[in-house]
Amino acid sequence: MNSSQELESISPYGPARSTIKETPLTKEEVEKYNDFFKASLYLSLGMIYLRQNPLLREPLKKEHLKARLLGHFGSAPGQIFTYMHFNRLITKYDLDAIFISGPGHGAPAVLSQAYLEGTYSEVYPETSEDEEGMQKFFKQFSFPGGIGSHATPETPGSIHEGGELGYSISHAFGAVFDHPNLIAVTMVGDGEAETGPLATSWHSTKFLNPITDGAVLPVLHLNGYKINNPTILARISHKELENLFLGYGYQPYFVEGNDVESMHQAMAATLEHCVLEIRKFQEQARDSGKAFRPIWPVIILRTPKGWTGPRKVDDKYLEGFWRAHQVPITDVHENPDHLKLLEKWMRSYEPERLFADGKISGELKNALCPKGSRRMSANPVANGGVNRRPLRMPDFREYALEVNKPGATMAESMTNMAGLLRDVIAANPKSFRLFGPDETESNKLAKVYQAGKKVWMGEYFAEDEDGGNLSMEGRVMEMLSEHTCEGWLEGYILSGRHGLLNSYEPFIHVIDSMVNQHCKWLEKCLEVEWRNKVASLNILLTAVVWRQDHNGFTHQDPGFLDVVANKSPEVVRIYLPPDGNCLLSCVDHCLRSSNYVNVIVADKQEHLQYLSMDEAIIHCTKGIGIWPQFSTDLGEEPDLVMASCGDIPTHESLAAIDLLLQHFPELKIRCVNVVDLFKLISHEDHPHGLNNSEWSSIFTANKPVIFNFHSYPWLVHRLTYKRPGSQNIHVRGYKEKGNIDTPLELAIRNQTDRFSLAIDAIDRMPHLGNRGSAARETLRNEQLKARNEAFEIGIDPPFLKNWMWPHDRLSKLTASKLSS
């Protein structure tokens, strides 16, 4: 093929060129699709431009326009084209399908379809199917007090907003897992296709079981341009593009051109071929009972950006160029000629004929739109809370760790909690999955494999039998892409199911913005009356900063909590259980909850256990509390408050209390522990927050507080800045000091170790005088000795590493105080 032929072959212009050559539509059907296409495009332009005169019953004037023009037209024609042609197959084959709009700002396409199908008027009666309703429908789009320009939660049929690009495919696959009859028709913008999350999500077919799961039909929409640049995939050869998708494991089917009539036939034939391919694969697997990995279809749709718009405006390219991306003609307020051009363009879609009574004819609607919940805009899967059923939960108390003496029992909290997760999976074999990037075993959650192994549709080797834990029908989803795992989980819960993502703490930052977007989705859903609550997005962070001493500085970052704390208090929760029984209580609570993003932080190594199960339930229910078993104030005014939040900071804080009591047995120390981080914030700013009276009863308003925190210390200062006595709160946490260290040395670097805490406490109690100075010097010497030993031997001194709470000493101190 010479260069001119190659350029022609990747051009979006000309009669339809397609892999599938059939012509399944009659002439009358093509005419109906032409009419429906025109009606949809008219609505899309109306949303962008019109505030009044919705059907152009009078000549278009400036006062009919919105004062501020917002919206994106460029990708709408291709999305509409795909949506309406898939509707034919829903009706013909009684398909269960949803539509996912990946291109950014794709709302005009899906909103027009929801309006024409009647769903929009059903959920928003004020936007009725008549001239008055259409005027309101147009005005609200990208308008103050109205709706956004993405497929926001207000959009019927949407589970994917498309504001931040890259997640359409992973959301789609998440939605079809355990939905064996569902097809997710997924438009992928060619700009979106350049993002990292989208690129890796193509591998999702390696985890799709044709027996137990539904199918995703991706439609890669090559309209050629992003905001102001060509797109990569639209400018490579057919052969290279075909090989790319064959390499991903898909069979590509091309549909290209701009001649509307021939494109109708090509798209109808191609979509039908793909649906029949999907059904063939599923029937083969289901009839034989043998799962396999098919070569799933993908459609590559190449049409001009802003298809059907003017090719040029003032001799500058519009259709088929980047200028069609957003508002196609921008100066209609100032330029009378362009206003006339816009009117001519809009009238070319024949609104006076197609909307003669203010709505499309019943004949056209009945011929092209599915009925009831078969409409993609009305599918209950896309309002996942409709289908959500509570998890069948085992009694978490049955997994309790025995704690006879607080602070004197060692156990692996995460390994123990894995037993609970195992039984949750076993009790909910079609509605709960565990997600994570290649870390389930490392995170000490391997017990879950007893109930469900890792999904793997790729090839198998003999050695996989030796601990590979792979299965075509597993319940654990692992892929070394945090983006894809998070996208799967979001799609899974937004379509009515439950799940949990486990990850190393330092690398959860990879999905900061994804979690941010999900929080925004949930918050907006609270304002949409017809949106039912979905299961919470649960994130379990382990391999935490304080036990990444061996991996070094790159693995030390607890800052995800700052990201989550910035989100709306209506939708986020953060829990830092101090021990195994508290972890069980937190996990149970989070899995039962809905419409939150829950973050649980707990280390996976062996740690001291402090609370019995009954005590843990009370402590977690309160979220914060005084621990009398580690306190010496006995209801008196304390000299000092030692507070902690997080399992390892709690350990070091208690060890610091022990050191202080060795030197100053008369000290009245109050031990406080925080599980629910948002207890620190004012009740005026968060529903979990303490009021100031409650705060002062725990922390006092005038005593020094040494607060040992899991994450960056500034977060606690932010949360507590309005509290009584906030100037007395001295927070220690991770301060971005790290290396290949021992655990104690890492803590010393960041001043969260027991010695630093005790020294800090002494410095805050000037009444200790010279006694404090002597103790301070002793503690500093002990700290340096421990640090030098670690540098010399490579491990922390055993007597420090294996420290436990000295019950006898505290008992004697308590008895002495009571007797006096």
C-alpha cells in the first residue's frame, strides 16, 4: 500500500469501509435510523446552545441562546450512533445491556438517548416530552443549578462519569463480573485510550470467565482529535492498529467513514456480528461446562469529530478537526453570520418534522427504543443499589484473638482477620470479591484461597499447582495495576455487589485521583433521589510505613490518609485499629456499610494485642477512648496525656509510658487511643466528630498531649486546630525521613520511637526540673545505644523488639496510689 492509499484508509471520510459487509437493514429501517440520529444530534446541539425557542419555531435570536456556552459536541455523534444501533439488538435478542461513555464530556450523547427513550422524563418529570419539557432539558445542561457535562450521577443509566479519563474499560469489566447475562457496551475515546489506566485495562479479558461473567463490547472511537492535538491511535496504520488489538487478545472489527446511510448498514451488521460472537463463546463455555479465554471482539469506529457538522467555518476546518471538540461555533453572540450558520445547521436535523408535537413520534420510538428496563438508560444494574443485597456476614466475634493480659500477647492481626474474609467469600460466592495488585499472599491474607482462588484465564504451568492458587472460577482478582483493580472494584460495587481492595500502603497513591473521583460520585449521588445506595468502597492498607524499613525510602509514604481526609465528610471514613480484635470489628463494620469510602490501616506483621473482643467492640463503637489499663491518673487530673493512633504508634506510645513510669512512678499519665480518625475533628465539620465537651473530657484543655500518629503529623494538627487546648497537642508522625533501617531506627529518624516520645513528654512537664534532665539524658543514651547496635548487628536489640507491657509494675503503682 502506498502512502496516499494508507492516508485514505485511515481517513474518517468516504463511504463506509467495514470488516463485516452485510446490509441487515431495510430501506425503511435506514430512514428511521436517519431520523433518530438527526433527533439525537439536534438534542445534543440544543443542550449546548439553547435556553429558549427549543424547537426553533421562530428564527433563532441571540436572546434564545445561553449567555455562556458550555459543552462538548465532538464525540457525541459517534456515541449516539453506537447507542442507537445497539438498541436494535437489545430488542431483537432480548439483551441485558448498559452503556458506558468513556470520552470526556460525553453527556450530550447519553442524555439525548435517555430523553428520547423516555427515561429522563420519568425520573425528572419537569423535563417532560413536550416543548416546555425540552426547553427545561436544554437549559439545565452545563448551567448553574443544573447538571454537568459528563455522564454524572444525575444521568440515568450511568455508572461512569467520564470526567477523569481512563477508567471506562475497568469499570465495564467490574460491572459484568458475576453478571453472566450482562453486556457492557463501552465507548472508549481515542484520547482516553492514550492514558495509562486505559491501556492496561485492555488486559481485563484475561480475568473474564465466559461461564460466570457477562461480556464487555468495547467500541474504540477514533474521531481523530483531543482538545487541540491529533490522537495517536487515529494516526497509525490499519495493520499496526489491528496487531495492537490482536496482541491484547481481541479480534478487531473496523467501521469507518462519514456517509451516513452506508455507515448505518456497516454499524448494524458489525454490532450484530459481535453480539453473536459473544453469545457463541458463552454458549460454548456454558454448554460444555469448560471455561476458556475467547478472542473477544472490539469495534474500531472511525468517524469525523463533530460528524454531520459544517466541514468549514470561515474557511477554517470544523468537522473532522479539533475545533469540533467542545462548543463547535463559539462566537454566535457576536457574529450574526455565525448565528445564521448555527440555525441552518440545527434546522438541517429537521426538528419541526421530527418533534412535531414536541416529541418524536410514537412510531419512531417504538421501532427503535427498547421497552422498560431493557432500555440502557433504565437498566437497574446502572442504579446498583436497586440490586444490592446485604452480605451474609459470619459473626466476627468467633474469630476473636484471646487477650488475657493487655499488651502481653503477640499475634498476627492480618492473618487472623483473613479467616473472616475467607468466610465472607464463602458465604457470598456471587456477590463479593477481593481485589489487589499481586499482594494478597504478601499481605497475609492467604486464608481466603480456601474459599476462592485467584481468577486466571491465561495459560497454566505445572508448577502452578504448587501454591499458585489459580483458578478460572476464583474470587480473588489480582493484577499488578492498581488502576485496573480499583476500576474493577468500583464497577463491581456500582452495579450492586460488594468488595474490598487490599494494597501496600505506599503504592495506594497510584489511585489517589480514582478514589477522589469515586468520592465525588458518591457525594453527588446523595443529592439524586432516585439513586439507591451502593456498597461502600473498602480499602485495606497494610505493609505500612513503619514496617517498610527493609524496603527503604521508596516504600515509606502514609500520605493517602491526607487525600481521603480532604474529601466530603458525608462519604469518607478512616480507621486505624490498634490490634487484631479491633481490626475484626472495623472490617465487619465497613463491609456492612453503604455509600462510603472506608479506609482501614493495619500492619500485617506480628504485634502486641491489647483488647479482648468485648473491649474492642466498645472501643471501636466509640472510635476513641481512654485506656485505663495503661493509665495511672485513676480519675484524677493527669500530668500528661499520651495519645496514639495506629497499631505501631500505639506500641511505641505504651513503651514510652513504661519508660516514664520507670523514672517517675508518681506521674499521673492518661493513655488515649484513637481508632476513628475523624473523632478528632469538630462535630460541626464531620458527623463522627466529638463536641468540645467530649474532647476536653478525654484530652483535657490544659495538659500536654503527646500524640503518636501513624501518618504525617500535620494531618492531626489540621483536624484539631479548633480544639480547646490545641496549642498543647504535640504530634509525632512520619516526617519523610527514611532509609534501609530497622523498625526502631526508622521510628527514631521520625521521632516516633519510645525514647523520643518519653523525652518529648519530659520536656513538656517543667515541674520535673532536674529530675527530668537526668531522666532525659539516660533515655537519650539508651536510644543511641540501641541505634548503634542496630547499625552494627542489623537488627534491633531483642529486649526492645520483644517489649511487653509490665503488668506487675503498673499493679504495684496503682496499689500504692490507692493506699495513699
